[in-house]
Amino acid sequence: MVKKSKAETIMVVDDSPDTLEVLHRSIEHMGFVVFPCESAGEAIELLKDNPVDLVITDYHMPFIGGLDLIKHIREQYPNTEVMMITGYASVEGAVEAIKAGAEEYLAKPFTDEELEQAIERSLEKLSIRSAKKGSPADDYSVKFGLILVSEAMKKVSKLIKKAASSEHPVLISGEPGSEKELAARIIHYSSSRSKYPFIYVNCTEIPESFLENEIFGYLRPGQGEEFDGSPEETCPAKSIQPGFLEMVGNGTVFFDEISKTPLAVQVKLLDILANYELTCVGDNTARPVGCRIIASTSKDLITLVGKGLFREDLFFQLNMVNIIIPPLRDRKDDIIPLCREHLARESRELGRSAPLSFSEDVTRAALLYEWPGNSKELASLIGTLTAQVETDQVKLSDLPRCIRAALDLEKKSKKSLNEIEVEHIRDVLQSCAGNKTKAAQLLGIDRKTLRDKLDRLNR
């Protein structure tokens, strides 16, 4: 578990002393400063003199409940994030919590890993929200870690700014690992919807059989009944289980890899974009929705339209604002600044006294490498290097072989064919301890040819 060099402050509110103690110890072990409170009233008083980054509150508490506490924090402390936890999990409770202003909703019991991930997501949203208020309107490199050195990314920045000021759907295209999700979050948190939730939907990870229910919601059967997905008349025994589009309220739903959605889901999304109404699975009553939809794709949707795998009318609705994130190999100017950004952040989180630096060879290799995984590959590499390299500087030997090979290829490309042949023969001879017969066999030539080549080398 990673210790923080900058300890963010977290308030935990729960009327159960045992639960409060467990949460206190767990969160403190993660490296945060913790303020435990046994009631919402105590939390309200403590907040007057002790502003915190995040409040984690129970749902059901006597006198002042978790929802009332969330509303108070949202009204009085806009720079504080809120997370709801509860042992009485229900979708209705989650919807209420999100609408009240909670960025995360966690049902008990949960693991330390699930808790830490939810905390990290909340603090990331706080960082984005705070940066939005503290920086110039179009300086995303300062605000969000979106590097804008290259001309290509400066154009992306302008498109993001336009998208944030509009209400149109947005389609973000780019290879896997590019900063599509980051661009979507910037659009949301730079828009008038920033005070509402941002929900991320990974269309590749939710099984197709559940995807429609998760997005649009479904008619939940009453006790003792089984739900088969067919339309039925609503009755008191049944209730609506809202999906992402309804839970988010006036916020933003981001569909990552929209190309993976089944045609049935595409039809319903088209209806929402056209009419701002949805009908949940198993119901026949349309209800209004007020969310904004942003989608991303690493596939060519036009090609998928031609194959009948993606609806043309949905493509045109989503493509009203199109942002293309160029691959990292096509914007070399951003590579080293990106490395520095990640080195600084990872070093802070690991408590290093100073960020790692790159040797000249490492810098050159990073610029020559193609980065097929784009920014995610780069971020992953920097995380590994920061954790494993014990010196202050990354050397070429610390890099994976695939990145070192980029530098080797460049060096070879600057040599003549004869020079490369000479180096290769010497390397093979060295590996054979000077045995010419064996070296000739490895080189695929006879011993006489090898002797002739060696004679020319010695002239």
C-alpha cells in the first residue's frame, strides 16, 4: 500500500464506534490524516475550524442523517468531496446520495482495496475541480495534467474548450491508452455540469447481458417473483431500479468504447439523444433524463457502420463534436514533459526526496520508442521505474528491452551495411570464444568465406 508524501485530510462519520475505529485505522494506514466523528452534528462543528479534503459518511444516523450532512457540506464547503457508505445498500439510496452531491457510494461490507480505490477516485475529482477554479480557462496542462506542448494537443485543447461550453454530445476518438477519459473528465468539470456527478461506463467490461439493465435501469420484480426482462404492467410489488443515465441526474455519462455496445443498446441511446427520455427494461413508461453523453472509441466507427455493426444515425448524433486524440508517437514534443509529470507525481506518492531524472540515452530512447500503449503505457513504465530504481537517475539498463531496442535500431540505421556486418561478425566470434568453425556455422557461411571477411577486416 502506497504511503502519501502529502497527507490529504479525511473526515469519517459513523455512529457505530466499532465501525468508526476500523475505518479510522484503515484510512490512516493508507497515509491520510483522519478526523473521526460519531455523529453528523459533531462533524458539522468540527468542519467549522478544520476544513478537510474528503468526508466519508454513513447513511443511517440518528438526529442528522448522512444525506442532510452531504447537503450541508455541498452548500458550505464546495472544496470538500463527499463519499457515502452504508450497510443498507439500495439503488434508491445511491440515487439520493448522488443527487445530494456524493461523488462515491460504497455498500458495506467492502474491502480495504475497494475503500482505497473509492478514496483515490474522490480525491482525483477534487483535484480536477480545484484546478478548474485556480487556473486560466484554457491552460489544461496546468490544471489537469494534459500535456499541451505539441501543436496537435494544442488543437485538442481548443476543441475541449468548445465542447465544455456546449451541451452537444461528444465523440472522442483515439488509440487504446490515449487520454480519452481524461479529455472527457476535463469537458465535464469545465462545463456548467461540473457540480453534478461524472459516471464512467466501460462498455468492454460489463457483460452484454447486463449492459442494457445497467445503463437504462429495469423494472425490479416484487418479492418471490422472477424477472424475465419482458414488459409488464407496473404494480405496487414492483419498482424501478434506475440505471446510470438516471442516477447521474444532470451530470455526464461517459461511455468508453461505445463501439462495443449491442445494437439494441444503440437504439435506446439514439432515442435518448433525440428525445431526452428513457424507458427502462421491462417497463413501458418513458421518463425524462437530463444528463449529457460523451462517448469514446478506439475503432473506426465509419467502418463499423459499413459492416452493420454500428448505427449510422447514432454515429451522426454522437459526432456533433468530434475530438481526435493523436497517438503519442505522432506528438514527440509531449513525451518528455509527460515523463516529467508522471515522475514528479509518482515520486511524491512514494515519498522520494526528489523525482527521478533520465540519462541522455534514456531520454533518446523514450523519444525514439513508438509507445503502442500510448500515455497509459508511459504512465505504467514511470510507476515501475519510480518504485524499482534505487538511484537518482534512470539508466538505459533500467528500461525494458523493447524500449532499449529503439535506441539500438537508431544507432544501426546510422551505420553502413559494411560496418553493421563487421560488428555482427565480431559479436559472433566473441560469443564463440574465437572458434572460427563454430562462428561460420552461426553466420550461415563456410569457413573460407569467414576467413576472407576477416582478412579484409585486418587490412
